[in-house]
Amino acid sequence: MPVVTSPRACGSLSAKPGDELLVGDTPAETARQVLRLFEENGLAGRLRAAGLDYVRRDHDWTVIGRCLTGIYDDAREAWSRLLPDRALR
């Protein structure tokens, strides 16, 4: 499903406007973006495919889990250096 959203709603996402989703600043601009999905041949399909790739690349639980594991490992290592007698195992 292609996404049309506001700048505020996608502000913390790394998705690329125009490539992985469409953005409308005002209600009128949002409506224009939705109409583009019907008027521009292939746009909805390209956005859907790119949006799905974005979600799989940036929000897959396997990827997130590896990132969190790295953060936890770094924190445990830093704790061990600061307080070696109270090292976490």
C-alpha cells in the first residue's frame, strides 16, 4: 500500500519522500499527492515496492534485534571498564 503522510508524521523516519512515500504539507497538498497515485502511471506500484523495501530494511525485528544487541554489548563493556568489580555478565 503506498503511503501519503504529513511531514510531522514521517519526521522521525528515514524513508525518502517521493521515493518511498509521498508527503503533503497541507490538506490540499495531501489530496494532490493522493490524486497522483491515480493519475501517474506506475507511481503507486513503485511507492508500494520501495516502501516495503524500506520497512524490511529499516524496521525488520531481526535487524533491530542485532542493533539492540550491539548497544547492550557496548553498554556492558563500558560498565565493566568503569566498574570492573561490578561487571555485568
